[in-house]
Amino acid sequence: MMLSTHKSEARGPYRWRRRKEARPEEIIEAALALFAEKGFSATRLDDVAKRAGISKGTLYLYFDSKEAIFRAVVETLIGPKLQAIEKRVDEFEGTNQDLLRQLVHGWWQNVGESSLSAIPKLIVSESGNFPELAEYFVKQVVKRSRKVIVHVLERGMEAGEFKKCDAKLAARLLYAPMVQTAIWKHSLNPWDDIGDVPAYLDLHLDVFFHGIASGAVKK
Amino acid sequence: MMLSTHKSEARGPYRWRRRKEARPEEIIEAALALFAEKGFSATRLDDVAKRAGISKGTLYLYFDSKEAIFRAVVETLIGPKLQAIEKRVDEFEGTNQDLLRQLVHGWWQNVGESSLSAIPKLIVSESGNFPELAEYFVKQVVKRSRKVIVHVLERGMEAGEFKKCDAKLAARLLYAPMVQTAIWKHSLNPWDDIGDVPAYLDLHLDVFFHGIASGAVKK
DNA sequence: ACTTAATAACTGACCGGGCGGTTATTTAAT
DNA sequence: ATTAAATAACCGCCCGGTCAGTTATTAAGT
């Protein structure tokens, strides 16, 4: 399935074609798919190359190392998504609760259900072996995302929409089930299927907002 | 730090001693420590042996393979803990909310703060490469644990203590932040420290119980 | 147009170190 | 003397990374 079926250029008498511009993206895509499936260490560069429809040597024309490919996957695929989210938050008009509900469900649709959902598990799994990458991810993705959520939560607290509490901890609570589900999906799902994820997230949101909307929270 | 400091038997004129009974436990302990630190693939059997104060060959007198060591870690260390929890649930007298609160905090003290907390991350990380182990873990740990929580939740629902809802999903919600925190501790914690975990769990419990204690939950 | 030279994309055989696993040998214990 | 525990040298495979050579593409020359 899909073996160098890129566009229609497998045609002709050539064994291969020169496609300098298209290669990096194809490599990144192939790598993400395999990383998601097998993890970083267990992914063989030969397999990445084969899936991208090139030879292993060609990988090294575009990336310095296996780790560089990993980094490129994270860098090129996540940035745009986050930017879109930040924009959405700025422009939103409505209650903060509705905004957060939309963000959670939107994240699941755009990230959770795509192969991007493999990245959290990848980062967690390989953080010990690639600390620089973990650091980069925390700075550029985790903290940046949490900042957005904290911002919305605090806006809601000031508006009297939510009970006042530690917004950073509350933000963690809000995304914990999401991230957890993404990680699960790429690990234990075959033996313990969550089933209807949006329903799960709905329950989470109901419990969460009712929980922070009124007087149960200390302090 | 702690290099073959098992009891005092590095002493004397002997290069080593025969300690057939003590070896397996020491190997398991050493393996868990290294697995927690480096992950499964990146852990070298030479290092496990060194940490256990023996040679690599000796490992194979007690275990068939690296994977068998992994399996032994999970099997021998988790069973007893779970059994204790099940007993506690049976014998408990008090509100179901209090029981769950105690279980959560107790879990963090007994598991979260010990090196056992590394196991969830290990399983998640290696599930792709060791599916049999993942399957075993889901059956013997995940489902068994969730069963206990579901039981308590349903008991509370029937007693009118909690709102009726899908207890299986609610159980997932309850332990998601716990498990997430354990995984975090062994991955991104150096760059994104959670800080006071009991405080985090308290906020979670407050939000959760207030959320399911009254009318916000659909259905 | 046609040939030839120059360039850059791409290939795939190869290498070397690392590591899981084995075994011939040594040593403690009885 | 015999047995069993432990060792350490050893094997062989695997895979990330390299590089000498091959092929598509482009440019120059006639």
C-alpha cells in the first residue's frame, strides 16, 4: 500500500526522479507514521526511507541524523496547530466555558484523531534518551498550550464564571484526560479501548465545569 | 551510589558468594531502577548486572531473557499492592467519597512516590514492542484496578452519594490525573515540575466529587 | 536539433560499534 | 571429590551512519 505513489511520477523509464522540494515533507510524514506505530528506537531508518519512496542514503541529504528527523516532525507539524488555537482564543466571543469546551473537542478532532496524537507518547517515551528534545517540547508546546488555557481560566475567574483557584493546576486537570487518552490510543488501546472519546470528554467537561463553577473548591 | 552494597558480603577474601535465594529480588530491583531511568530498550543488561552486583551471565541463571526480567518486575511488585487495595475496599466503613479520597492519596504515597511509579510509563512506552506484556498488564492491573473503582463509584451512586453516570468513564476520569502525574514524573518532570502533587490531587478530588455529586452531569 | 560536459539528486553496499545472549572455565560450598 | 553458582570472554546480528559510484537533469557547445 502506497509505495512511492507520490503524485504520478512513478511513471516513465526512470528508476527515480529528482524532487528536492518534496522530499523533506514526505520523509517527515513517513517518519511520523512509523514513529507512531513502533516508537522511536524501534523505527528503522530503512523503513522510513522505504515508506518515503527513497533510499536510506537520501535521508542524510536532508537530515543530519535520526534525531533530527524526530525534531523536524515535532517542529513542523505542531507549530501551525498551536498558532491556530491561539488565534481562536483571541477572537472568541462567548463564555469562557464554551471556549474551553470547543478547544477540547477541537483538539481531539484535529490532533487526537490524526497521527499527530502519537507525539505525546513519543516524547514521553523518549524523553530519557533525548533530553534536548523533551526540553524543546516542554517549552514550545506544553508551556505554550498551558498558557492559553490558564489565560482563559483566569479570564473566567475574574468574570465570576469560575471559582477562584490555582489556574495552573486547574489547567493540568483540564487537559490530563485529553493527553492521557492520546497516549492510551497509541499504547494500550488495543487491549483496553476507550470507545466513544467525545462522550468521555463530554463527561469530563461536565464534571470539571460543574466542579469549578461553585463552592466546592477550597481556598 | 549503591554499587553492590547488598548487605555486607562484598567483604572477605571471596570474589563472590553463592546466594541463590537473594539474587532474583536484587535483579528485579536493579532492573526496575534502570528501566525507570532509561526505559526498556536503552537499559543494558550489563548495567542491570553491575547494579545487582553480579555479572551478566548470572542474569541468565535466573531469567530467560531481558523481557522475562521486565515481566518479573511487573508481576512480583504490583500484585501485592493491588491485593492490599482490594482488601481495604472490602473492609472500609465510611462514605464512598472518603474511601476514594483515601485510595487516591494512598496510591500516590505507596506507588506514586516509589520507584513503582515508573511502571506505567514503561508499559506505555514499550507496549508496541512487547504486546504480550501490555496485554498482561491491562488484564492484571488496569482492568482489575478499574473494577475496584467502578465498584465503589456504583456503590456511591446507589447510596445517592453520587450522581448516576457511566461509572467506567467516571473511573477513568478519576485516575487519569494520577496516572498522568506518574508518567510525567518519569518523563517531562525535569522541565515541567508539577510541584506539590497532593495539593494537585486534592484539587482534582474536590472538583471531581463536587462535579459528580449534583445535577451537572447529563443522563 | 544533437552531442557532450557538468552538476546535483539519489542509490545501496558496506562498516563498525553496541548489545542480547551463550558457554567454557573458575570458584565457593559441602 | 563433587556439585552448583558465578564469571568473563566470546559470538553474531542488527542498525545508524558513510561514501563511492550511478543516474536524472541542466547547460554549453556545435
